[in-house]
Amino acid sequence: MRKTQSSLMLRTATVACVGAFLIAGCKSKEAAVTPQVSVQLAPVTIGSISQTIEADAVLTPLAMAAIQPKVTSPVQHFLVQRGDHVHAGQLLLTLENKDLAAAAQDNEGAYKAAQATFETSMKSTLPEDFARAGFDLKQAQADYDLNRSIAQAREKLFQQGAIPGRDLDLARNALLQSKATLDLAQAHYTALQTATREAAIQAARGELQSANGRLLNAKAMLSYTEIRSPIDGYVTDRPLFDGETAQAGTPVITVMDTHALIAKVHLAQVEAASISLGSDATFSVPGLSDPYPAKVVLISPALDAGSSTLEIWVRAENPHQTLKAGTPVHVSITGKTVDKATIIPAEALQTAEDGSHFVMLVSAKNTAVRRPVTVGILTAKQAQILSGLPSDSKVISVGSYALDPETPVTVSSADASSGDASPDGDKQ
């Protein structure tokens, strides 16, 4: 009985010892296992980096003409179809114009009649009047000169007592009558030279000008029935067909100049400050795999009153009609460029809750280290570091998201051969 109890106690002690040993071994094994995060490093480089300003816009044609007729009339004949390429001055369509053609012909006849009347007045009636008045003036002058000489001669004879005083009085009276006749002829001739002649000429000329104005108006109305293109471009809209009535003031055909297209973007003044005329840009166009090249061609000299933004025009040449007017595009404009900048991959840069930026480095103990930095230009692929990071450092480019400081890390084999970076940028 005592032997059995001793054997049981020995077995219990043995099991307890084995259990304690196993528990101690497990704790030791758990303590030895340390979680590590696999990361990849990227070196800090020195190079050129350019600011990229992005915005969305819709492509518009370089020029557009929605042509509206000035008269209401049925369409006689269209000479172009939608999609046709046309030139400035080319005839696009004609409207019914028989009534307007008749009116123009009638006014042309009235103009010719007025012109004939004017020429007849200038060449016949007025010269005859002036010739008659001139002849009367010369005749009156001759009579006056004769009567004056007679009066002077009789004055001498009267003083010598050769003639009676009655003959002298008759001579003097004739002289006075001839002087009055001369003055009247002179006044008549002068009147024809001034008021009468000018009035007659002005009346004839006025009638001629009035007839010419009516003729020009009739011809203008007739010309409005021929619709021509004011610009080079492509026909993009033609809503009517032959025989349908074109309403005055309503577009009957639209022409767009699409050899180049414009994207009009609105940017904040701070963003626009780094853009200049001629800056490079690209369009991301639906359906095109590669960005389409463009240039900045206009920067508005004033802010938009409603949005306090600047309007920027970005132009893309379109010789093969690859781009279509009305297409929504994403515009990327190259702004300020900095040479010899400290650059890291954009994915290595992180933003704290307070808006500040930082990067993660690897210490000599293979633990993560947080380093605050000041950022300059930031693009989709790169970030410019203004301060806080030595140029010979390496930053964690993959695996740094939500990585706490002092977390053990393992540099992936792809970067292990290049060495690890310390918080101060020193290699191990």
C-alpha cells in the first residue's frame, strides 16, 4: 500500500516537472519570435523636377461660325454636306430669291434714270442759264459804258454852251438806267453762281444718291440669299434640307475650324503663377492611350469676377483630326521647373494628421525611423524635399504605410545588397 502511494506520487511529480518544462519551453520560444515588416528602400536622388498643374476641360474649336441668314426664304439648294471641308468665302447654299432679284433690277433702272437726269441737268439746262446770264451782264456793261461816255461828252458841250441843259439831263438819266440794268444783271449772274446753281446741282445729285442707295440695298438683300463660309473649317451641322424654309436669325449651317483645338481651364492664382506662355502641356483623351501634346497659348490678364480664377487656354494642333470638339479631357500643364533638386519617390512621402509630411528610414538596428521633411514640388511620381533629409539617405518606398517607429523591418533582397540607411542617412 505504501509502495503504491509512493509510486503514484512519483508519477505525479514527474508529470508536473514535464509540464513545467514544456510551458517554460513554449514561453521561451514565443519570446524568441519577433514580428518584422518587409520593406523596400529607394535612394534620394538629385535631379530636375517640374510642377504639374492638372484640370479638366472640354475641347473647343479654334473658331466657329453658326451662320444665320438675314432673310427668311426657302432653301433653294445646299452645296455641302455635314463633314465637308470648306474654305472662307465658299458658297454653301442658296435661298429662293426671284422677288429680290426683280427688286434689284427695278432699282437699277431707277438709278440709271436718275443718273441720266443728273447728267442732262449738268450738261444742258444749267450751262444755258449761265450763258444767258453772262450775255445779259456783258450787254448791260456795254450799255453802261456807252451811256457814261455820252454823259461825259454832253457835260463838256453843256459847259461850252453848245447844247441845252435838257440834252444833258437826258444823257444823265440814260446813264442811271444803264447802271441799274448793270447792277441787276450782275446780281442775277452772281445768284446763278451761288444759290441757284448749287441748289440745282445738289437736288440732281441727291436724287442720284438716293437712287444709288436703293439699288445698293436691293443688291445687298439679293446677296443675303447666298450663304458663304466666313472661315476655313468643317461643316459640323446642317439641320435643314432643300425646300425647307430658313428663318432669319436661325442658324442654317455651322462651320468649325478644328485644325487646332483649345482647352479652356480655370486655375487658382497660386497655381497659375508658375505657368507661362508656351509652357508644355498634355491632354488625356478618352480612347487615346498616349497623352496628346499641347501648349499654353493664352493666360487671362484678369481674374474671373465670379470664381476668382484665371482662365488658361491650352492649344493642341489637330492636323489629322484626331481630336474632336466637345471631347472632355484631363489637362496636365508643366509649371515651374527646379534643377538640382532633392527628389524621392512620391510613394515614400506620407502625410501626418496635422498636414505635415514625413518619410520613414531604416536605422542601424533595422528598425523604422520617422523623419519629418519639408516638401516643395509634388508630382504623381516624385516629390521634392526642401529640408529634413540628407542627400545620401535611403527612404522606405514600399511598406512604410502605417509603419510605427521602432518597428523591426527587413529590407527585401532587391535592396539588401545596396546597404541600409541610418536615420541620419549613413550606410551601415
